[in-house]
Amino acid sequence: MIISFCLIADIKKNRLDRLLTQELSNLSRSKIKNLIETGHVFVNKKLITDPNYYLKAKEEITIDYSDNTQEIAPEADCSVVFSILYEDQDIIVINKPAGVVVHPGAGNFSHTLVNGLVYHCDCLSEGSNKSRPGIVHRIDKNTSGILVIAKNDQAHAILAEQFQIHSIKRKYICFCYSVPRINNGKIETQISRDPKNRLKMSVSNNKGKKAITIYKTLKIFSTFAAKIECELHTGRTHQIRVHMSHMGHSLIGDHLYKKKNYAIPKSIEKYINNFPRQALHAYFLEFTHPTTKKTMRFEIELPEDLKELEKQMDKAVIVG
């Protein structure tokens, strides 16, 4: 469901959250605030995530709260193609390609993984959100890799509890700029929304949620890049991207969290600077099956674009 309306001319400096609370009487003030902060509100087609944003007269506000009402259309086209690693009556384990959004949300009402899953499955769990059937956990649009999907609510609840208590093992491969001074280590911080950019997360000293990443350097490309394994002990939004950037080693292709220009060999500088997505791949997932209680372990290789990135960096090292 999409609601769109224009403000009348005599409104001056009306705060976004207050106006929406007045106009959408069927939604609570906390729900309105959450919709804004999680990217469901646009002003003149521009995403606004600050509830305190002051509106100008005649600005058009579009609110998306499709997560409660919008029917999800099944889609079979190539934009939502994914490979199935395992499937039974309770779960599906899939390999999501980069470039596919996991579920419908602001600005993405179709061509999501969920649209493809609805086409593939007769039933998926409803969970706590009707616009995200089957979705127990997520990875970013431009991150590739393994996801487990729940087919019924019982399986969903059991898997969700495993994620909540951090008993599920998740490992990623990433390629970052420069080389960590300490090859293997533990990053433990608090992560909260960035006060200067609501689309980003950031490390905080006094607020946010605890975030722990264990990293291991797998390969070094001279001094300009490294191949890193990251194991999540918590699952915060953008956690690996934030933690690696905090260490001073932003992920290749991650323009949102890149803090500086890094020294790159001339032979590969253009290739790396133009890499089209963050070099991050969820390659390993281990959990307990919600019904059989067996340990389920999945591991997949790098996708072709990351294989090619590694190949080009190997060449750059040889060229020197």
C-alpha cells in the first residue's frame, strides 16, 4: 500500500513525524518514527530518515508501509534468479547473487528475492512481517551468498531463536583495501546509526548494540589489499562493512563506507576503483535444523566477479 499526498501551502516548518502522526491516525507515533528511520518515507522523491526533518510548503510526501498490506507478486524472471543449495518441507537454503534485494521495502516493491521465493514455493513462513515471508535473516543487496529461508512459522521461530542467541555460524569472505597490521583478531564495538548520515551505521563509544567480528587474513596482495575471512558473532546492520572501515580497511567497492583514497598499483587502479559492488560474500552457514535437529553446514565458493577481482589483483602483484 502506497500513500501519497501534497502538503497544503499554509504549512510552514511542520516536523515530518508530527505531520504524519496527524495525517495517519491509524498508525501510532512510534510506528511513524520507525517507518521514517527505516527508510519508508520520501519527500519530493528523496529518502528522508530523520523524524525531525522540517517540511516546506507543497512538498510531496510518499509513505510506504507495504510490509503490512501489500500483496507480494510471484516473479520468475532473471532478476530474482537464485540457486537452491538445499530444500525440504521446512527450509530452503539458497545462494543469493549480488544485486538482488532480499525483500520488498522502500523503493523496491518488486524484483526482490522474496518475489522469486513466492513464485518457487507454495508456502513460506509469515513470521512477524507479512512483506518478508520466509525471511529469517538478510544480507545486503550488493552482498552475495548463503541465506536460510523458513517455509513455516514453527521453523521460522526456531531459526530466529538461533540467530538471537548467536548459535548460528556465519562466515564471509571480503577483499579490503590495504593490509591489517595484525593478521588475525577480534573487533568488538557498539554499532548505531550514523548521526550524520541515516543511511549508514557507525561505531559508537557510548550507544548502540554490541557487535563482534572475528577476522582472519587469508591472503595479502602486496601492501594494497587483503583477502579476509570474517565470522559474525553478532548480526548488526552492515556489521562487517562498518568494522572493516573502522579498522581503516574499507571493502573494495564499498563507496558508502570508504573513508579515504588508498594507494593502488596503476595497473589495477581503475579496475578496483570501478568495482561495482562491495567485495563481500557470505560463503559459510551452519545451523541446527528446526525439525530434525541435525547440524546443517553449507559452504560455497566465490562468485565469478570476486574470482576475477582476485585474479586481477594477483596479476598486479606480479607486475609490481
